[in-house]
Amino acid sequence: MPTIAPSVENVPHSRIRELAEIAMGMDGVLRLYFGESNLPTPDYIKQAAIRAMQDGYTFYTENAGLPSLRRALADNYRRLQNVDLDPASEIVITASGVQALNVGIRCTLDPSDEALVLTPAWPNGSSCAMMANAVVRQIPHPLCGDRYVIDFDALERAVTPRTRMLLYTSPSNPLGWVATESEQRALLDFARRHDLWLIADEVYDRLYYAGAALGDPVPSILRLATRDDAVMVVHSFSKSYCMTGWRVGWLVARRDAAAKATQLNEFIISHAPSFAQKAAETALADGEPELVRMLERLKENRDLCLNALRGAPGVTVPKPDGAFYLFPRIDGLTDSFGFCRRLLEETRVGLAPGVAFGAGGEGSIRICYAAERSILEPAMERLNQYLRSGS
Ligand SMILES: Cc1ncc(COP(=O)(O)O)c(C=O)c1O
């Protein structure tokens, strides 16, 4: 009997999903396991999608996405990051951040090539590399005092003649860690020295609490790279505009890679949904006030959760500067999946297990603090009690 190809058989399940699927079969769960808030997409974006459908955006678009959306993104990069991009050749619209990650990785790796991935990280990056039949080497971020850092010695040791790519995420899911400019320079320098593609997952760049003002993005790696560098940036509308279900993202890449990703798009998804691309344009044009309001709320949520955890026994939780996650480490915890499952069954609080995030993740749990207070407050209270009971 024909079997599933072993190369895909070996791609692991997402353990966040595994936990979520148990939770979805239960009533009354306070859901903090996915990377999204329970707030709906703002109305002005929904209205823009309806208008777009009425205006005829129901047909195929270019493989690289609507030129008007690419121009709007290039304008945004100029305004927010002081980076000049050619919308026609350096930006590809994708059907989500994960699709940008997938097609970007696909353009960099051949079977048996090796990819370096900084972890703990959202598991999809490693899994996309495995779907390309590459070998993944995960390099954990060590915690140095109260800040995560990059272990450059471990990176150097992990390089082999087959290494082709390095993937990092800043702001990080799950750590909330944000790469400093000197860390970005060092990553770029490392990638140049070893002839590697550098893929930066920047989907959380607008969710930043340490800029001069709320709404200032984390400086992109594109500020340091030249347009000839082997650099790609993965991005998405999901997080900044509460559009997780819409599936619109983008990839910024060197021209040759952007052209190849555009061509491959045809065979993967062809393009992101036409009316969703149009609505994304409206999100870029009109979304700033709503985004800043969301950031104010998220920052307060972060501080609420940090305070709730500060006194909990055996818990270490650095204060993150970006994204919307806390990743507390719990002394003596060796089975974070079991912990999250018991927490779910006994208290109806759904968190993501640290083990889902690869090397360096076991022993921690991930809390997504993007939910409304009416969910977050009781969830933190129950978690705190659970931790104090020594369960
Ligand atoms: C680090 C990171 N990158 C990319 C994505 C992809 O987002 P989407 O596929 O919804 O655009 C996520 C979603 O959780 C993420 O956490």
C-alpha cells in the first residue's frame, strides 16, 4: 500500500495545536494558548473588505499581490523604518506570515541543507525547513541576568559546509525578546561571513513597548542590510491589525529571491485573497490610532501578568519589550505539556507548553496576554493559585 512520504511523515505536529485541540473539546476555557486576542478585526477593516468585494476585488490578482498594496507597504517602510524598497521587485504579498516563512525558506534550502534557528521560537519556522527536507539545528537563547541574548559561540560551532540559512524572530514569540542593533549587526555579519541567508521574522515589529513612543516599530534588519544582502524579512497583518483569520502577509527579499518566491506562489496559493489584500491596504492607511490604543492595552496587560507572576514560587519571568507573550520558567518543571494539560483540566486555563517552542523551551509555559481583561484576570488568578498549590 502506498504510504505517506517519509520526508513529510517526519515533520512534527505543533504541540500548541495539540493542547488547543484538547481545549477546543472543553467548555468554559480561558484561552491564552494561541497568538491572538479575542477582539474582532476592527470594523473599518471589515467594511473595507465588503467595499472591495462590491468593487469587484473577487478575481485573481498578481502572484506578488496587488501593486497598490505593495506600494503602500513600501511607503510604510519609508515612513516607519526609513528604508527604501522597490515595491515592484522587493516585496511579495503572501497569504499570511507563515506562507511568507514557508516560501522564503523554500527559496533558500535544498534537501539535506542545514538551517540554524534561534529558539525558543514559534515552531513553524523549523517545521517549514523540515518540509523542505532540510536539517534544523536549534540554538537556544541563553538568559543572561534578566535579558535573553544570542549564543554566538554556539552559532559558530553549529556551522557546517551544508549550512545555508539562519532564522531568528524579533520581537520573539515566545520570549518577547527584541534584538538590539548590535545583535542585529552581529547576526548580519555572521551571515555574511558564512555565506548564509538571514531570515528575520519581524511579524511583531509594531508590538513594541520600549520605543520612544508607543507605535514606534522595532528597527528592522533592513535598516542595516544593503539590497544585495541575502536577507529576507517575513511579515504579516495578523498581529498588528487583529487579522489572524484573513491570511495576508508579506515577504521582503533580495530581487532574485522575491522573483522566485513570486513564481512559487503560483503553485502554492497563487496569491492572497483579493478583497483581503484591499482591506489590508485600508489597515495600513487608517490603522495607526487603533494600533496605538491596542498597544496601550497590551502594555497594561503585560504589566498585569508580570505583577501576578512576580510573587509566584519558583517562577522566573523576564520583562519582555515586544510581542504579546510571557514565557515564565518554572523551577523543576520537566514536562510543560503535562503541566499545561493538568492546568487546563483542573482550572480551565489554556496555555501553550514551552516544549512546543524547541530547544530551550522545556521548563517554561507561554501566556499570550492579548486577551481582554475579563479573560486575562481570572486566568492569571487561577494560574497563580495553581502555582502556589505546588501542583
Ligand atoms: C513568530 C511568528 N511568525 C509568523 C507568524 C504567522 O502569522 P500569520 O501566519 O497569522 O500571518 C506567527 C503567528 O503566530 C508568529 O508567532
